[in-house]
Amino acid sequence: MKRTVFPLAVAASLTLLTACETILTNLPGVYSIDIEQGNMIDQAMVDQLRPNMSKRQVLYIMGSPMLTDTFHERRWDYLYSEQPGGDARVQKRISLYFDGDNLVGVQGDFRPSQLPVVKESTETTVDVPKRNLDRTMWEKITGLFGGEDAGNIPAKPENKPSELLTE
């Protein structure tokens, strides 16, 4: 009897462990984070690339490359991998080729568009009114707490360099 119980107990525990793993990975309401690694690359960035751009311009648009190979100094590699919510990992890459200081080729999962890119500005301009600097903050605070002359302190006279020398 003991010989048949032990293998059944082992088989039952292994079944429960695999069932627990399945249950734990598929629990409703459990949040799995998105894992992003490498250079954040999107099509809008690649669309801004143009032939004969300098390395400095490419750095401004794309950022520094993830890989710079000492054996292939003319090639910059950008890698990006994403694993949303524990799903399968998606990896994208792009390689930029240079001739001297100029961009001559693009290879990988992204292709630059043929049309010129017009990027609209999302910045807004705000006109700020000019500050009244007749009195300092300390003069304003002491003016709140009274005193006959505290509120009527004249503005500081501006000293010119020639007046400072004569005093």
C-alpha cells in the first residue's frame, strides 16, 4: 500500500504545481508591466532622416546609437525591444551607414519616407506682464505691518559709476 501511495502523491503534487503556474500566470486583475529596452525608435524619427545628413544631425534626431562596432565604424546600430504585459517580445532594429561624416544608407525594420516632413510646433508663447520693481520684497512686507513711513518708502536711487567714484 505504501509503495502505491508515494508515486500517486508525487504525481498529484506535480500536477498541482503545473496547475498553479497556469493559474498564477492567468489570474484576472494581475498587472504585468511593459518592458522596453534599447533606443526608443519610431517611424516619426526615421522619417526625419535625409541623405547626406551629418553625424551630429543624426545624433540630434535619433540619439546615441546602442551599438558602435569598432570593426565597422561607418555603421551605427539602434535596437529596440518591447515586451508588452508579459506577451511575446518584439524587437526592431535599424542600421545607419555613413561615408565620412555624411549619412549614406539606412537598413532595418524602418524606412524613411520620401515626402518632406513638416513637424508642427506644440509650443505656446505666453506674454508675461512686466514686473514692478520699485520696492523690494522686504519693503513690501514691512509696509503690511504698519509704521508711518513703511508704506511710503521711496524707490532706490540708481547710482551711476561716475557718482560712485565721487562719493
